[in-house]
Amino acid sequence: MAKGRGNGRRVGCEDCFFRQNLLCALADDEPCATFRPAHPDGLRPPRQLRFQFRQERRTQAVWAMPSAQEQAALHA
């Protein structure tokens, strides 16, 4: 089963880094598009997904350029 984020508590403006540091210019009381959680370490960028390589399934390309001999035969 996948792990959930946090304890299920709803976030609000009082949890935002910008609101706590008096940098928010909005009067709304709900999180906006610029919401960043307030941490003791300061402002941190949002986490990004980890890049994982997939194993190649195909051994040959689906489409390949014709060889020189095949091109010559087409235009002869």
C-alpha cells in the first residue's frame, strides 16, 4: 500500500511560508498556487519525482533508414 503524505490535516494559509514571514499579499484564507509549507529550515523547493530508467524491451528499432544498397535499388 502506498504511503500517504502527512497526517491528513488540511493545509491553510497559516501553514504557508509566505504568510508566516509576512510576504503574502493575498487576502484569501485558503492555499494558493504559490503555497509552500513553512519549515524551520526556511523556504525549500518542492520535491521532484525521481527519474528511473526503464529496461529496453525492443532489440530492434521499429523503423530504420534503408541501407545505401536499398536506396540505390529504389532510385535505379
